Amino acid sequence: MKHFLNTQDLSRAELDALLAQAAAFKRTPFGNDLKGRAIALVFFNPSMRTRTSFELGAFQLGGHAIVLQPGKDAWPIEFDAGTVMDGEAEEHIAEVARVLGRYVDLIGVRAFPKFVDWAEDRQDKVLRAFARYSPVPVINMETITHPCQELAHALALQEHFGTTDLRGKKYVLTWTYHPKPLNTAVANSALTIATRLGMDVTLLCPTPDYVLDERYMDWAARNVAESGGSLTVSHDIENAYRGADVVYAKSWGALPFFGRWQDEKPIRDAHRHFIVDERKMALTNDAVFSHCLPLRRNVKATDAVMDSPACIAIDEAENRLHVQKAVMAWLASQAG
Ligand code: CP
């Protein structure tokens, strides 16, 4: 049984087919691909785009979505095996996933890291436990990667450049300031998909501490070897922006500081100038700009950048709907 946990698990043919199907759903939104089917959307963290686009997508394909928020409107769940469950959790994932699998045909999971211990968070325990116990396909709605965002981003770039072949484009993934240390998921994902599509990728971040986890750096290196792109890490803003075709912004916390964020804060605060602004965009090759959203204006990117014709963040957000319909339809058809 196929799950949709990371794009790296997909063959290139599967990735291309999902993007093509998403483009087809964008042209023809309604279908019967999920007729009589249901998806449980399990949210451990807030969402605007993901929740709306999955619920609407299921509806547009004739299916039904049920949102569950464990610890809020559903019982808190235990994920570790062999635990004496005398704490907050009222039931174990072994029962939750199996019971949901008797009701629904797909399960979506959003579970961010706890931001205390990266060694623990990088195991992606919640998503992995759902995938282990669920009798139906599981979809990653953002854990330590965000594969649905990757597909939406890739489709938006293909639309912008008018081609599915993005090889040779200079792609800058830039860290930006945010008052809080955020999840590395979208950064991991941007690095993964941009290298997969053969672009010349620069990871621009304040210091070596902000380089992403070795798993994703390794994926990117492997992708570059296969796709013919390139991967460079830079801490030099002007060099990174110069000649860029794509600027993708995201803020994230530095991995070595998990659990001691008070020590990371002064470093983060000293790099507010990483904001995406008109001066930096002027160094580019008339680059397109995007961000996964939500975005704090005039902190991560200026009003002028967000309101410029170069900004395709709204197109990318719209594409979440189309790509997730492609993912749901694909998994439902595989499951029979
Ligand atoms: N980009 C994204 O996943 O948005 P939400 O957090 O609103 O779902």
C-alpha cells in the first residue's frame, strides 16, 4: 500500500504524473475520483490553507472530509510502544489508526516537531506511527517535511515559467527572520523538490548552524547527482541573490539550538536584514518570489515584494487544492 509521506519516496514518473493530474484538476475541478470515499484529517497543529484545501478538494471529487484535533475535539493519543499510559493520552495510535481505517479511505496527518530535542523530532514519530498502524494510505499534511507544499510550489513554478523543465534555473532558498524559531519542514521540502527538478540551488542562511538536517542535505545531494542541478550553501546575501530566477523564503530555527532557544535568539535577532526586499530582488534575474504562507509582512518580506507581480505565493496557495486532489485521487485509486 502506498502512502504519501515524502516526495522523495516517489519515482520521477509518479512525481510528474501527480503534477500533470493537478494541472488537469485545475482546468476541470470536479470529478468522482473520491465518490463514496472519506478522508480523516488529523491536525495536531493549526492550519488555514491545508485544512481548507483538503476539505474542499475531497468535496470537489465527490468525497467527504472529517477533521479531528486530538487533545482538543478528539482524545489525546499515545505514540510510544510499551508505555504505561497513566499520563494525558487516553488511547494509543495502534487503536486510533486502525479504527479510523475502518471508517475512512485516507488519513491526513499534521504533526509539527515539539522543538525540544531534534534527535527525537527528526524521527517523525507521529507520521511514522500512523503509517505503521493504518490500514489505509496516509498523507503527510506537514510534519518535518511538507510534500503537499512542494507539489504546489513546483506547479506554480512550472506555470510561471511555462514549462515543466526547470533545469538550469537559479533557485535561492533564503532563510528569513521571524521572532520565533519555526519548523524546518518547508525548507527541507523546498531543498528536496528544487534539487529534484534539476535547478541550481543556493541555500542562503545566516550561519552554518542554520544549514538543514543532514538527511535533507543528503537527499538534495542525491537529487543533484541524478537531475544534473547543483547545490551551494551561502551566507552571502548579494552573491546568492545575484542572477537568481527563483527566490523562495522561509524562516526556521537552527537545529543545534533545539531546546535552548534563548541561546539562538540573539543570532536570529542579528539577522533581521535577511528580509526579502526590493533591493535584494533587484539583484536577481527578474526572479519570481514565493513563500508557503502564512507570512508576516515586513518581517519576512516587504509589502512591496508581496504586492509585486513577481510574487506567486497566492498561486502556490491555490495549487495546494489541485495537487492534494491529485494525491488523494491517486492513493484512492491505488487502494482500489
Ligand atoms: N502553507 C500551509 O501549510 O498553510 P497552513 O499552515 O495554513 O495550512
